[in-house]
Amino acid sequence: SNVISAANNLLGNNSPSKVFADIGKYADEGFIQGLKSYSSKVADASEDVGKGAIDGISSAISGITDALNSDMDMEPTIRPVLDLSAITSGADEINGLLYSKRSIELAGKTSMGMNNFASDNQSNIVSDNDNVVKAIGELRNDMSVLANTMSKLKIVMDTGSLVGALVGPLDSSFGQRVIYEGRGI
């Protein structure tokens, strides 16, 4: 009530409702004038939105027209897809059943071929072992050279010690371990 009294005194009016009614009327008129002054901008914005929508639809229709006028295959080729896993499985089973027969047939054909080759080339077969004996002699010489080379070979570990130098200590260590394990230690 103090607020109302202060408003009445300020405005010089005994009826605050009439004062606020006038304020409300002027507020509405100000709102209307504001809308009217910006109505051209609203109209321009609405027109721009409409043109944008029309351009978008035109572009979409043009794209559809281009797609329809392009070289589309109007008679598509339909290719059936077959599941051949059962056929493959059946073929494997048949192969397994006939495998022994094929092995016998293959062995027979191989034997006949070898017999024909042997009879056709009987005159070319030499029963001389001189070539074999000579090759063994050459191999023996090569092996002795290799053995000489290997006997002079030394292997050095990353630590710098020779591999052969470790044999004694390792052998003793493993021997002690076997003795201790045998005693249950």
C-alpha cells in the first residue's frame, strides 16, 4: 500500500488504476509502432526465406530430372547367388570314397610308365659306379678341409670369454648340482 500511495503522490492522481491503464495504452501503442516500423524488414526477411526454399526445391527437382535423363539401366541384371558349400562338401566326400581307387590307378599308370621307359632306354643304362666313387672321394676331401677350418674356429660370447673356456666351470657346477639333488639337498 505504501507503493500505491507513493505512485499516487508522484502522479498527482487519486486513482492509480487509471494511471496504469493510460501507461498500458501507451505501451500497446509503442509496441504497435515498433512492429510497423520494422514490418518492411520482416517482409524482406520472409521474402528471402521463401526464395531460398524455392531455390532449394528447384535444385532438388533439377537433380531428379538429371538422374532420370542420365544413362540409367532400366533393365537391371539380376544374378542369382548360390550357396555351394553343400556341393563342395559332397564333392569332398565323393573324393574321399574314390581316393583309394585313384591311388591304385595312379600307381598302376606310374609303374607302366616306368617299365616302358626302362625298356625303351635299356641300351642307355650304364652299370658303372666310377662316377659315384669319384664324387664320394671329392666329398671326403671337402669334408677334411671343412674339419680343419672348424677346428681353428673360436666362438666368443658377449662377455668376451671363449665358449670353450666355460666348459670346465659349468661341468663342475652341474656335477655338484646333480650330487646335491641326489642327496636331497
